[in-house]
Amino acid sequence: TGQGSRHVSSESTSSNRTAEVFVDRLGLSHREVVALLGAHVLGRASKKNSGYEGKWVTTNDAFTNAYFVDLVHEPWIKRKETVEPFGERTTWRRFVDGRMGFEDEIMLQTDVDLAFQTTGGYFCSRV
């Protein structure tokens, strides 16, 4: 199964899996899990390691609250693609309305699920 076996196989249940691992298995509180996810402000995802490509924030070399600010205040639109050997990957790309384009910044389904209801669409709405 290779590297893909390390990652959530069904993105539709990724939030449940995150809670299962961090809350049920490791004993963290939901608040602590959210804080841990905030570490996405550092670095970037690499397609060769996870099937995802991009950084979570524009300036990703300092620990700030930009991950949470961008998650809540920037517009995101869903993009799906198949990446071998990982299978289908969903990213939420930061949408730039004036250019009708996308930036390099991404959020994963687990990120977007922290603040938005995403079932049944390509846009997210506040929970």
C-alpha cells in the first residue's frame, strides 16, 4: 500500500479520523487538537509525501495565527484530483475573485471542517 496507507483513505470521514486519533487514542482535548492543527502555519505539503501540494499561509516561516485568520476570512473553493499512489485528494484553494484564479495556499478537508459546513458543495458555509 505504500505511503498512501499513512493517510486517511476517505476524505469524507477525515474529521472523524482526526478526532479518533488525537482525542480518543492520544487523549487530547478538542481545543488542543485545534491548536495542534494551527502548526500548519509552518512549512507546506509536498505531493510526493502526501499527495497534497501547497502551503497553508502566504508567509509560512513563522509561528503566527495566520492559519486561523485565513481559514475563517479568506474565500476557499474545493478542488479534487487523483494523485498516484494516494488516490483522490481534495484541497480547498484560496480563491482570488478579482482574477478568477487560485493562489498557492491550501486548506485540507480537516482544516475547513474546523469552521465550515462543506457537505454537498464546492463552497463552504459557516457552521
